[in-house]
Amino acid sequence: MTSRIYNQSMYKFGTPESSLWEASQGARIPHSIKLIGDHSADVAIIGGGYTGLSAAYHLAKDFNVKSSVIEAGHIGWGASGRNGGFCSVGGTAEDNQTLIKKYGLDDVKKYYQSQIDAIELVRSIILDEKIDIKIQGNAEIEVARSSRDFDRLVSYANFRKKSLGLNTSIIPEDRFKEEYFDSTEQYGAISIEPTFGIHPLRFVNGLADAASNRGVNLYSNSEVVSWEKTNNGHLLSTNKGSITAKYVIFATNGFMPEHLLPNFNARSLPIISSIITTRPLKVDELNSHNWKTEDPIINSRKLVNYFRMLPDNRFLFGGRGSSSGNEQGALKNYCYLESVMKKIWPNWRNVDIEYKWHGFVCFTKRLTPSIGRLDDDPSVFFGFGYHGNGVNTSTWTGYQLAKWIGKINVRSEYPEELPNLVRGLSPKFPFSLFRRYYLQAMINFYRFKDNFDFFSK
Ligand SMILES: Cc1cc2nc3c(=O)[nH]c(=O)nc-3n(C[C@H](O)[C@H](O)[C@H](O)COP(=O)(O)OP(=O)(O)OC[C@H]3O[C@@H](n4cnc5c(N)ncnc54)[C@H](O)[C@@H]3O)c2cc1C
């Protein structure tokens, strides 16, 4: 029996999420089968999202190691097939000053350089593998919803530029209105390069095709239900088959089946993020808010919204999801998200919302990604906890794990490339069964702050 902290409807592996991405992924050549019978592999990877697929792809491409990826749903069923498609700098929810205090400036700079490398890694995979994706925009924009927020963002951008070497710039309100968009909540913005937007499920599919073409076995609709250590290595079993492997990569992020191995119990906090998309907007509708940009954008609300204009002029708007994951809560949350969107862009108040969906992002207690191998079993590798910024971070994590395993005979310690702030398991969450309730209390407080701050700006 599994002990999940959210409603069971979040774990319907057999049902694809009804997202715009599922509806617009294009024709597919099947690249995966159900795991039936007993198999073996050098490396078995649990989870067929970016982390798992990138690890499998790089193991095959760079080290000629053929792995097997085991995915409970279709390949990319999890967050990798559902996200907002922002390929941007992030991955941690901790503020920079605290990170510097804890890990030192050099390590934090190294981390941010790895974030830039990770963005370029995604770009190069798309180009090298000729994945059919439009790369949109050059920078992530953070738009201020009050003049007080603008002042805060300006000093944040200056700090990131001077101390961390990031390529940030400041966009005053008038220029923003002319070159980006106009709305009820824009008082100028900051930008950070590089960043771009993609169709996330097409990236999954492209990565999976590239891995499969290099000999990776992809097993879909095959939930791992037990994990045992035997004399022959790890035995991962599904309802219809099994894989025995020397090494395992645990790549399940927010959908983590914690019950499979006690080491992972209470190490992460999944949080639901939701997205709505409009029908394609007409030119006069775009003009009514002077919409000019393809750059992915976030706002300065405490419960941040993320949004982008897609290649067919559908508007994608995302934010915090429901707290339980049940269907009623999800519907209520989509309505809330729509009301926020239409408050910010009132001229779009009659525009229909065509798609609504949600999924898990994954937090850790120390608020940084968790990448490594188990101390008590060095044949188990893991990568999770990207704090809602996994397009680049998880792809990069998979690559780091592949390099680590690919060079295992010459290198058993942590690879030099991994900043200290991402190494190893994060401490456990206390009172783990109540994780999502104390999260809810925090969200209610932030929702209150968002409304209060807006009226007092
Ligand atoms: C709504 C939403 C919006 C987001 N927006 C962005 C964004 O714009 N930019 C960004 O960078 N990040 C974003 N993220 C986060 C990003 O999508 C994730 O960080 C990233 O996809 C994580 O990849 P992953 O491969 O580690 O995990 P996932 O893609 O979640 O893959 C894990 C897989 O493990 C599988 N699994 C679980 N249990 C088992 C089992 N027992 N057996 C076999 N398989 C199992 C699941 O089915 C799942 O497919 C968003 C996430 C969501 C949900």
C-alpha cells in the first residue's frame, strides 16, 4: 500500500493529463513498450521525465551504456510533459544571501554558472537532435506589480549582476509598456539572460526518441511497485515484469514513490502548480494590451504567476495549484487563476480558457536541488527538488548523473562539477504526513499578502 500525501487523482498514471501540450505534440512514432517478463540492465532508471531521459540519453551517447527507463505513465507523463516550458535560471527557492552565508560566494557562483550551462544544454540537445520545437524569447522577465516591488527588483538585479555575474538588466515602466505589454500590474521589470520558452512535451518526445535511437529501452505504463536488493543487484518489479540492475537512478521528482525505499521518505515536498491557456488571441486582442514579447515572464506576487505568449498566440498563465489535488479543489483553483489573469489583463475578460491542467513541482527542506548517491548504497543515484525550475535543471542533472556513472571506475566521489549546495539528500521534513497542511497555511498567508500588498502599493 502506498502512502501518498496528496489525493489519489494526482497519481492516475494510466490517464494522460488533458493539457494543451498533449493536444499539440504532433504525430508520434511509438518508442516505448510495457515492461513484461524479467530483464536485466547495467543501469535502471525509475522515472521517464527529463531527469531520467537525459541520464539515459547521455549514458548511451557519451559512454555507450545502454540503460532501461521505467515509467509509470506514458513517457513524459509527469511534470516534464506538463510544465510551462520556461527554460530559465532558478532551481532553488532559497534567497541568494542565505545561500552565500551557507555555502560561500564561490559555490553559489558555480551553481548559477551551472544553471546557465543547463539552459545551453537544453538548447544544444534541441538543435543537435533536430527536435521540432520553436525556441521563443531570449530573457526571463520579472515584472513588478507595484513601485515598491520595482525598487526591490532593481536592487536584486544589481546584486545578481555584480556579485553573481549574471546577465541582468532593468526595464523602466515606460519602456516596458512600449516593448513588452501593458496591464493593471506593471511598474517596470528586470530581465535575466539567457532564457527561452519551449513546448515541454515535444522536448520529452525528442529526448526519448534520441535515447531510443541509441539503444535505450523505454518502458511505459510500468509502475515500479517494489524495489529489493538481491545478490544480483537491485530488483525492480512492476505488476507484469522486473528489471535487475547494477545501478539505479531514482528520477521521480514530485511524483516520488517514497515508499519504495526508506532513504527517500520525507525528503521532498511536492507542491501542485497549475496552468490555464486561452484560445489563440486575435491581433486586436493582443493590441489591446500592447502585447509585443515572446519572452517568458514571471510577476512579483508572493504566489508567483508565470506566463508566456505561445507561437499560436494562445496565452499561457500559471501559478500555485490546489492544496489537496482532488478534482473539486483543482477546479476551484483554475477559476481563481483565471480571475487573477483577467484582473491583470481586463481586456481579455471574455476570452475563453481552453485548457487547464496541473502537476507537481518538488521542494526540499534545504530549498536547493538534491543530487547524489546514497551513502549507505553507492549504487543508487538520485536527482530531484528543482523548485519549479526543472526544464534546464533536471536535464542538466540527468547529464551529471550519466557522467558520474559513465566514469564510475575512475571516479567514485562527488564530481567536481556539482556545486556543494546541490549535493546529497536534503534533511527530512519533520511531521512528514502533515507536509501539505503547513504548506497550505503558508499559501493562505501569501494569498492574503498578495491582496493586501496590492491595495497598499
Ligand atoms: C504545472 C507545472 C509547471 C512547471 N513549469 C515549469 C517551467 O516553466 N520551467 C521549468 O523549468 N520547470 C517547470 N516545472 C517543473 C518541471 O516540469 C520539473 O522540475 C521537471 O519536469 C522534473 O523532471 P523530472 O524528470 O525530474 O520529473 P517528472 O517529469 O515529474 O518525471 C518523474 C516521473 O516519475 C514517474 N514515476 C513516479 N513513480 C513511479 C514509479 N513507481 N515507477 C515508475 N515511474 C514512476 C512519474 O510518472 C513521472 O513521469 C513545472 C512543473 C509543473 C507541474
